[in-house]
Amino acid sequence: MSFLGLRLLLITYIVLTSIIHAQKPSNQNQIEFENIIKNKYEADLATFSKNRSNEDFKLIKEVLQNRKENTLYLLKNNYFILDGELYDFVNAVLNEIQTKNPKIKFKKLIIVKDESVNAYTSGEDLIYVNLGLLFRLKNADELAFVLCHELAHDQLFHFEENIKEYIQKSSDKEQEKKIKQIYREKYSHVSKLNELLLPGLLSDKKRRRQNELNADSLGYKFYTKTKFSCKSAESLFELLEKSDTEKDTNDIIIKDLIPGIESFVPISKLKLEKYESSLGAFDEPSDQELLEKKKKRKELEDLLRSHPYDSERKEKIKQIFNLDSSQVKKVEVLSKKISTLIGYNLLEANIQANELSRALFNNSILIHEYPNDINLKLLYSIEWAFLGFYKSKMKEGTVVHLQNEYWSKNYNTFLGIVSNLSPKECFTISKKISESLNTGIKSDINGKCFKLIQEYLKGNYAFYTTEFDGIKSEFKNSIYEKILNDIYEDAKFKK
Amino acid sequence: MLNLKSKQMKSLKISLFAIFLFIGIIANSQTTTVENVLDIKSTKSTGAIIENQKLVGYYAFFFKEKVDKKNSTYQINLYDDNYTLKKSFEITRPKNSIMFENVYNGTCFLLGFFDYKTGLEYSTYDKTGKLLGTLSIPKKQISKYEMMQLNSTLTSKSENNTIFPLGNTGFIKQTLVKNKKVGYQITAFDNQMKKIWEFASESQSKMIEAADVIEVNEKFILLNLLKKKNIFTKQMEMSAVLLDGTNGKKITNIDLGDVKKGQKNILNATLVENNVLIIGEFYKPGDSYIKDKSQGLFLQKVDLTGKTILMKNVKWIGEVDKFKLGNLDEEDKKEGMKSYNIYFHDVIVSQNGHIFLIGEQFKKQVSALGIASQALNSGSGSSNAAAAFEIRVANMVVIEFDDKFTLTDYDVISKKKTSVYLPQGAGLWSSTKLGHYVKSIGGFDYSFTSSNKEKDIYSIVFIDANRKEENSKKKSDMMLGIITIKEGKHTASRNPINTEAKTWWIDVAKPGYIAIGEYFRKEKKLNYRLEKLAY
């Protein structure tokens, strides 16, 4: 073979391997996680089924199969982040904990594209952390404590305990007999079933709350061996106390984010509208009997919680932390880069979950914090255009939340404004934002989506359809695939 | 007017079979999702909560359990207009009682129950579920006419036929009573169901008398009164009376003429700046409002002492038609000049005093299908219910008057024509009767009016059978026509609705919105989402 031939072969080899390597991590990760999930299913099934009756085996199989199928569904439908810069950051914290605590069985990390403030483990050698939790964290120390807590759950076999409890309750012959007896009676089936089943349910919740405290204690032991600071992790419990409510935000005033908006959106539409239920406030009952009922109901709601009451947990953990408050370690505040990375991923997760109003609201908060970030503005422009498109097709209700009392004041206000804007006004907002983004746009999937949308808004429908035909495959299985296809159909008719 | 809207609302409603699953509503979702819904069918267990002619929420009423031999417990859930569960309370009722009517007056709910053994019971509950008062009517005291009225409510899809809110301080109840023949009784109650006043027909009257409630608010009540000698006669006397809402005393009679002078038929009445605005049709002397075509529209403004401040008749021929010729463009003119009747669905008065009449064109025509069917069946000797005539339902019409009752606009909003087949013998019915027949069977395309009086925005929603989207061959799943009246000006638009669900429907929602219900059979999931009608 000639020298040129050799060189060509070498170049071909390098190009091919680089392509393979570029795709490999993602595919490899998918397969690796798939294998972990499947292998753990087989192993757990064998372990739990030992010396069990056929009836119990069926129950165990059902629980484990549900766990496996749900996780595989999320994995295959792109609800997990398994690599990338953000993954590496969180994984480094997990690795630090696992390295400093070598006795803990090694676990792999999964970041879940979910906005709820949560992290969990389900006995699969995997630790799940939601994007919503990452979005609320202030520093790596808080994250480290969350991971320690989840590792402790695993170390204490809480998942296994839950399965055993479930099987024991499901195969309780005595209880089954009592249930049948209730059905044989003529009256008050619902009340009597409640009476029978509630004590068991309450004791189960009590056990789960105790498990949370135990995981806090053991997690703390893992934590102290790491480089992370106890003092700064304390704030985590402030966060958990508010986890049922939304993240505190400053007043997001859209007109401050989009300069000159008053020139194309009537000021009345930008007025802050506070949320009030159409049925008005429901007054406290004056009747003593009704007040007692309400009090009992509240007590019951508290007893049904699977996690400790926030104040109780906070006090207990503070006591433990204070023991070691003399330890002064360096606090690692989340860098701007990591915070914005969490932000981008969360916005994409919002779009993927068809929660466009959340994406717009979260994006407004992020732009407020990082006003010069081009990528945030680019996504913001895309989101406003999408909203206009959904509105024009009378599909706003599929992507925009309705106001309600569970949302924060700021989000409800934001929703009030968003619902008042016409499709045209949303398109104009999108265009205005895009005007400041002429340079620095990457040619990644977001950049390409942005450019397509801008052409559509300019009325260049022919350009949109031709361009989209050419790059359609790049959007396959992406968060933009469906909406860009819908816009494509619209552009085809309009051109 | 309230009656008309409520009926329309009910006819659109498809609610849950397994209604108790409403408890599982996921409140934090942009759509209200109810999981594990096995099937859906029409039921009287859910409905809209209407306050001051505005939808403010929804209720769900469902069975919980039998508590003893005689009683059962029911749960009532109240949702606001964004489908957020606001309150849930239980009530215990005799086990065979059926809730046949309910109404909300902004302060409390009045629920009407019927028990075949014990009779009627009307109970008021405040928003926390506390019982405020009860009125019981033993079965033997229920007149046979009231029983007939009750049966019709129970078997039909309509609701709120007999009870109405009287401001937020009470309710009125309309009843048919036994006099010498048949009479009417309008009774007002406070929120504790204590009787405040009563207005009734003469107990010694030798006529059959009935009262139709046209409008009720805390200030006035307008009743349409009908008198006839016997049940078979077509001759009837019609009049209207304006009552003081606070004490039930008659303010004035509204002259509706008679066959000799010419009759009037009230379409709508509403309170505008402490005056009562009455709108209707008038007929030429000798004609009957039941069988003849009206001569035009009348508009009358009466103050609360009964004095007529302004009144005007506008004739179809010579006034409205001339205006149409000058106002409509060439395309609409062709449609506008065809000899259609108009069925009026609603009247809207905007804040600038302009009055908008919302109507839909219809006409009787020969039915090719009916004739063919009759010809085929005559050969075989079998009977056939199809008439040789059908009703052609055509365009929407908006007629606008200014505050001086001057005709200012006549607009025809085109939509695809549809046919309503008539039962045999209906070919001889008058156009008015045919209009009411088409309305009663849901043959018109008008769906509902969504009103936001404070913001002065009204959206009239109708369905256009032409599902083709503008400038394209694509057919949407449904084409909604929307007439928007905003700050005294009206516009019309066509809005395609597309959904991924196989079973779906539209429903009335909070002002300015339409609710789209989507049932996903495979996932056993029911979604409710709201879409804005106008910006």
C-alpha cells in the first residue's frame, strides 16, 4: 500500500472512530443503564422469592416488574440525563462521597428531567436526582447531603423493607376476612373500610417517616467523611421545608425583560393580575362541630405524610449538625456555569413535558439572574414563538397552566399576563428578543430551531419548509420534533 | 334568559360515569386530568355553577354509601372555574331521593331533591356545606301539574326549570298549582328557605294560567303570563308583568297586545342602568305568534316604576331589509336576502348601550330524502315517520341597535348549511313552532354565549359544519365559529379545533373561554382544557 493510501486509511479510521466515539457514550450509557435495571430485576426477584409461597412470589414479581418497566420507559423516552457537563458535576459529588465511604455499595447516578423537588432510590443500585431539586440548590454541599441521604436509604435496605411490608399486608388473611365481612354487611361500607384500614396505613406512614430520619442520621455519617461543609448543608432543610411550595422569586415583570414591550402590547395586558378563585374565599366555619371536623382532618393529613414534618426534621438534623459546627470547611457555591446548565436543562425538560408556561416563567427568572446569557434569550425567543403558535391553533390549554391557589403569587401573576396575550403579540415578543441575538448563535439543535422559527415569523414559509425538509432528521426524537412538524404543516399551507 | 342558557349548557355536557374519580383531579396541571375513567356517559351528577349568568365553577354530586335502612350519604365537590377543587362536603339524604335541580346565588346553593315516597325537599347549604334551611313539600301536597313538570325535568336533559337565584339573598321557585283549572305560583325564599313573598294567579280563575320566568335579579322579575280556556284551544292571551324583586309586588303590566291589535312575543329582558330593556318580535293584527311570521322587532325600555321611557318597532320589510341592502357586501347580500326565518338565541347589551341580537337563519324546504322515503314505503305498505319537509339551518345573523334603538348594523356570518329532518306532520307547523322544535332537539349550530360583563367582552360560539381550514384542503376535527363583541364592536372568526382524542366535546367555560373535554380510552384518562375565545 502506498504512503497516500496509508494516510487515507488512517484518516478514514480516525474520522470513523471519532464518529463512533461521539455517539458511543450516549448509546453505551443507555445500554449500560438498561442492563443495570434488568440485571437488578433478576437478582432481586431471586433474592426476595427465596422461601416464599407462590402467592407472595406473584406479588413480588408484580412490584419488581412495575419498577423495571417504569424505569425502562423513562430511559427509552429520554427522560433521563446520563451524560454531559451537568451530569459530570453531580456525579463528581457522588463519587467524592462513594470514594470517602468505600463500604457503601457503588451506585450510579441518573438525573431525572422533572421539576419536582425530589431525589430518590428504588433499590436498583441507582440514585435519582430531579432537575427541580438541582434548580433549588445553592451549593454542592446541599447536593452532597441529599446524595448521602439517598445512599443511606439504600444502605438501610428501606426499599426492601417496603416490599416486605407490602407483601405482608397484601397476604394478611385476617384482614382479608374482615374486609369480606364488611362487604357482607348492608350499610356504611366506605366508613367501615376506612376504620379498618386507616390504622395500618398510619403505622406504615409513621415507619416511613422514621426511615427518613434514620437515613438523615446515617447520611450524616457518610457526609462527615467528605470534603463538604455541614454548616452550608443546613440550608438544605430550609429548602425542604419549602419543597411543597414553589421557589421564591422576585417579582418577574415581563416589561423589564423585554424592552419596549409597551409599544406593541397594551399596558392593560401587562397589568399584574392577582389570582382569585371564582368561587371566592371559603370562610372558616363558625360552627364548633365543623371546626372540630376540620381540625381532625388536618391532623389526619399530617399523619398521612410519608416524610417527617419539616420542622421536626429540621430540628433533629440541626442538633446533629451543631455537634460538628466547629468543623469549618470551604463552601463550594454553585458556579454560574453550573447554575445556567441546570437552567437550560430544566427549560428543555419543561418543553419536553409540554409545560411551556413553566419554561417561560423559569426562563424569565433565569434571564433576570443572568441578563447577558445568549442561550437563555434564544430559548426565550423560541418559547414565545411556540406559545403564539399554540394560541393560534387553540391549543394553548395543552401547554399553559391554569391559575390556581397551589402556584406561587408570581407564577399566578405570570399566567394571568400570558393568557391575555394574543398569538400576534407573542410572535412580536419573540421577534423583539431575537433582534438582540444576531451574533453568537450556535449551530446546535437550539440554534437551528431558533433560525427556523425566525423565518416562519418573518413569513418566509417557503424557506421554512425547504430548510426543514433538509434538516428534519436532526430534530428526530428531540423536544422540538413535534412542534416543528406542526409549524411545518402550517407553513406548507401558508406558502 | 338564564333558563335558555342553562338548557344549552346542559345539552352540551357529557360527564363522568365513574364520577367519584373526580376526587383524583390533578390540580397542578394545565389540563384537569381524571385518571382511571372507565367510561363516560351523560349524567345529572355534574354541572355548572352559574352566578349572575356567569359560569363561576362546577359541582359534582355523587353517592358515597348507604348509612342505614333509610338513608345514604352523598358527597358534593365544588370546583372553581379553573377546575380547582375548592370544597368537599357530605350530606345524608333519604336513600331514594334524586337531586333534580340546583342553583347557586353567590352565597349559597339551593338543591332540590325528589323522593317518590316522601315528596319534595329544597335545602340550602352555604359554601362550607352547612345546612342553612329546608323546605319540605309532602308528596300529597304536590299537584299533578307540578308532578308532570317534575317528571319532565327528571327525564329531560334540562335543568333549572323551576328555581332561580334572587340576587344573593334568596331564590324564587316557580310552581304550577291547582286552581279552578291550572294556575301558577311564584314564591320567593331567603337563604334559609323562609318564604318572603308570593305572587300567584287568581285561585278562582276559570282559565288555564301559566307563568314563564324571563328574567330574575334582586331588583325585578319579568314574567310572561299565558292564559287559555282549555288545553286544546290554540287561542291564548299573552301578557307580561314586571314584579319588584324585594317584595313581589307588581310594578307594571307590559302590554303584549292581542290577536286583534297585533301580538308581541318577548325574546329577552335585561337590567340596563336601572331600567328594564325588553326585546321581542311583533305580529300584525290577526296573526298569531304561534303560527305566523313576525313583522319585525320591538325594543322597549321601562323604568322600575313601570313607565315606558323608549319604545320602537323595526319592521323586517321596509326597514331591516333596506338596511341589509346597504350594509351587506355582495356575497353576504345573497345569503342575507334569502327568505329565511331567524331564531334568536341571545341578546347582548354592551357597556356603550348598543344592543346585539344573535340569531340563526332557518327555513322549511322540501326534503328529497323524506319524499324518496315516503315513495319507497308507500310501495311496501309500511309506515314512515319522515316528513316530506326538512329544516335548512343556515347562517348566523347579528343585528345591532344603538342606545336610541336605531338599527346600526346587520351582519350575516356564513357557515355551512345543515338539515334537520322533521317528523311526519311537522310540515304544517308554523315557522315559530319549527324554530322552537329545532332548538329543542339541538338542531341549531349555536352552542353558547360566554359573557364577561365587567370587561365588556362577549363570545358567541357556534359550530360550522364546514371543517375546512382557511386557504387549505385540510379538515379540522371541528370548526368553531366565534362572534366576539368587544366594547360595542363585533367581529367574527373561524377557529379550527384539533385533538388527539377520539372522543371529545366542547363545553361552556368561564367567560372568554371554551372547555374542551378529551377522553383517551386507551389510557382511561379524561382531560379538560380551557382555550381562550377572544383576546
